[in-house]
Amino acid sequence: MRVAPSAITPPMSDARAQQIAQDFDLRSLPADFLANPYPVYSVLREQQPMRRMPDGSWLLTRHADLVAVYRDAASFSSDKHIEFAPRFNLPPHGSAEAPAPLYQHHTTSLVFSDPPLHTRVRRLLMGALTRRAIAEMEAGLVQLVDRLLDSLAGRGAGDLIEDYAAAIPVEVIGNLLGVPLAERGPLRAWSLAILGALEPSLSHDQHALGNRSVLEMLDYLRNLVERRRRQPGDPEHDVLTRLIRGDGPDEQLSELELLHNCIFLLNAGHETTTNLIGNALVLLQEHPAALDSLLRGLHGTRHQPEAQEALLTRAVDEVLRMESSNQLGNRRALRPVRVGGVDLPEGSLVTLCIGAANRDPAVFSQPGVPDLERDPNRHLAFGLGIHQCAGLHLARLEGRIALGRFLARFPGYRLSAPPVRGGRARFRGFLSAPVLL
């Protein structure tokens, strides 16, 4: 028995989508929007592509407008000191004199910084994430995935998220930073709490948990860094050693820059890739025709490794387009600028709706239907410009290996109960997805 698609992504009526769009506010989102935001995004994209929000910020939903903002780093800043001060530094969590841990973290990490900090950190990371270095990870990744599949096979059932999707990136990123296997247990909970604090609406309990998770992660990383200083790894492969050494005496990261960018790496590489793998396997259950087509393609290319790799890479990119792991991005206008026919004054806050742009019919034919052979696929799940995801090639490798080897082993898998979504607007994925093999 297959779980009905309506139990995975509940349909939304046109009238309901219009109603939500009319009063749309990212800080107050109904449950049915979080379950299926795309009908609302479609209305906004067609009727108010540059939507003024109740707090005065702007929501952009057209692909062309997001591309324009991504490519104009001179006009749009990723730095979040101004936006996050009132969000995270409210008493009792922090103040201007003693910043809250969440504020300190999210204003120091790579993704929320501008040059020169962004340039320095990204250069260090890219030196360890070359195509060659990533290719050398493949054998170890295959071994990890096969161990997880063996465990699932032994039980005949399991959870696609907890037992598979979430277990892969935490090991990969743990290996990159040289986190000992026995010490990786808390990483996922820390990640969910710290990234969860970026949601448009944040409760007091979520705020407190996020701050506590940052402090616990910093304590752990200080100890890890001290051990690595005493026993350095190979800087060609060990990202932590590269970050510690820097690019010479004049290009050293401060202690806080080092620690917070380690947190960023562990969190960003974990949450988004977990969502990618989980979303892929659930999406294929929601669209049986796409699953059948992919299985036929994999069977037809089983003796052609390069063709199979290309097929799986296209499938991964289509999943990222349809169900982007990260649905929202943010920028601040550094000067008056015109976007999408609207004049934005200096200081304007902009939310980039990646989930809407990736289903823009002006760019993608039949955007609501998975086309696993879509080529070219100009999705924006990895961003664009100077802030394009530094780990995109690693994410594609993880997705390709996780999806391809799972389907080769369990082509007849099926969900045994409706999956449970994470209930978040920014990071779209599942908390659980029970499966029979």
C-alpha cells in the first residue's frame, strides 16, 4: 500500500491560496502554508512579485529579480548586524555590551558576512573543497551509505530521515573537520536549534535553546581546535587545519571567526543535505511516474558509470529545484536601487524567496511537475554570485550517491505512514518518513 500524495503534500484550493497571499506575513504563517507553500508563492509571484511586507521589508518571488539581487553584491549586503541586533540581543538573551550567542554566531559566519571576512573564509574553505578533493571522498561516502543500507535491510523498515538522510552529512562534515566518531552525537540537535533560530518567527523557548546550543558547540570546538593545534591534519583535506593555519601570518582568522565558521560548516552542510536526501526520496514517492522513469534510466545506464552519474546529478538538481532545502535568503540594500520595477531606498530589507523563484514558469516549463531530465536547470537552491554555496559540489555528490545506491538496493520502497514535515518556512524538509523496504 502506497501513501497517497495528498498525505505527503496536502493540496490547497485557489481560494485559500488567495486568502493567505492577501494577508501574507512571514512572521505569522498558517500550518497549511508550511505544509504546501507553493500555491501561495504562485499567487504572490503573479500578483505581487515585489511584495511589501507588514514590517516594511520586501519579499521577492520572481526568478529574474532574485538573480539581479544575487549578482549585485555592491548594492546588496549579506551582513546581518543591523537586522539581527533587535532579533537576538533582546534581554535577557543579550545586549550591545554582551551580545547573545546566536547574534554573535549569525553575524560572524560565512553566509552572513561581506568581504573582506567573507573572502578570507571562503578562500580557505575552497582550498579544501576542490573537485579533486571531493572526488577523493567518493569511496568513503559509498562505504558509509552501504553500511546504512545494510542496517536498513536487516530490519526491512526504518525512517528515511533518522536512519539514512540525517546520518550521511553529519559523517561527511565530521570527517572534513576531523570530529572523532564518538563525539558526533550532539551535532544534529545543535544544528537544528541554531538554524531553527533563523525562522521568520521565533519563540522564547527556541531563542533560549538556540543560545544554549551555540555555547555548547563553542565549548566543544575550543577543545577540538586545541587538539588540532597540537596534532595538525593534512591541510589539503582537513578543513579545520586549513582554517587554523590561514593563508599566512597576515591572513589568520580570529578565535571567534574560526569557531563560528566551524559551527557554520557543521550546521549548513548537515541540515541542507539531510533535507536534500529526504526530500528526494519522499518526492519520488509522491510522483510514481518520476520514480519509474528514474529506475528505468538507472537500469539502462547500469554499465555506463558516466551516464548514470549524469542522470543522478540531473535528478538531484531537479529535487533541489522543486523542494529547495533552503527556501529563503536575505539581503539589505546598501544604496538606493531599482529591482523588478520598484525603487528600493537605502537600508531596505529584502527576502529572496528561493522556493518561489525555482517554480517560476517564466524559466521552468511545468514547474510543479518533476522532470528528472531537465537540462539546463537554472535553479537557485545554491544561490548565485559571490555567496553561491561553497559546498555545492559536495552536496551534489552526497545526493547522487545517497539516491542512486538507495534505489539500486530498494527500488520497491514505500512510505508506511505519512511523513512529518519540519514545520519551518526557511529550511524545508522532514523530521521523519517511515518506510518499508
